[in-house]
Amino acid sequence: DMVFATLDPTARRMALPSGQRVVLTDTVGFINKLPHDLVEAFQATLEEVLRADLLVEVVDAADPDFIAQQITVQAVLDDLGAGDKQRVTVYNKLDLLDDGTPRPGPAPEAEGVAFVSASQGTGLDGLRAAIERALSAQMVTVNAVIPYGRGDLAARARQVGQVTEVYESAGIRLSGQLPPGVAGEISAAAGPEPPTRTIPHR
């Protein structure tokens, strides 16, 4: 319970249940009337928010005023133009609540919601699963052949998505589901699909 314990974004890798790897970035908390001398640190947070594929909003469920805090977060995101960005809402400190669910709050089975106690380590598997479901909903289908010289792109596709590889004469065919950004890179690297030859028969 320390204001501005995080002044600079901190990034860590995390594996999801499927093995897909993501990068989580811890940022400065959103508050009203940010002190002037912290605006520069906060600017880095704003950039991370705009670049993120998914927002993970951590709520102090034991705070009686947690709904007002969520309203503040939403207002800041709206100002950034990121108010509609997909997110998972994490209600933390459930060990301090009698029944483990904040009131008023969403039902435990609500989509895009996770209930955890970070200090006790409970609920973290559910959080990872919620993040994976949210990211999977954003995936796009790819089926493209990239040059053999772009093995780095194939390796990244394996890390961030669910793809199969087939080695063909023209290059590596990647088929499956990927985040939009990586799918776009693969599309650009692949170029147009070579025409299929048709041999007439009589």
C-alpha cells in the first residue's frame, strides 16, 4: 500500500497455460491530479497502455472505495483514447474479504475477470487463463509462406501464437492463429502467394 512505489514501467515474461509467452508490464498507477514532477514517469506508462494488446486492471478489492478507483482508471483511459481497449480486471487482496468476492462486484464466473490474492498466490492460474482467453479472442488466422531467411519471424510466431510449420520449396508455411501485429509482419514478409499451376487434361 504505497503510492508511486512503481515509477518506471517494469516488464517481465510470463508463460500462459498453452505455453504461449507474453510480456507483462507493471506501470504507474492511475490517479487524479498527478503531481507535476511525476508527469515524465507517467508518460512512459501512457505509451505502454497505447501499445499494449491487452490491459490488466488490478483492483484493490479490500478498499471500500474500489469502485471510485475503477471510475478514475476508466476516465484516464478514455482521455488516452484507450477506454475501449480489451482488458482483464483482477480483483486482488481477496484474503482480506470474508467470502472472497468484492461487493458490489462481478460474479466469480464473469468473463474477463479474475479474483486473486497475490500475497497468498491464490487465483493466479485463473488469472493466466483469463489473459489467455482474452488474447485468443484477438487472434487472426494466418496461412502464409515466409522466406527461409526469416526464421526469426517463425520463432516469434511460435512464441506468441499457435501455429504449425511446413517446410516447402518456397519457404516456411505458417498456419494457425496469431496476434494481429505478428500476423501483419508475416503477411508483409510472405508477399503474394505464387500462382497455382493448372494442368488441363483431355
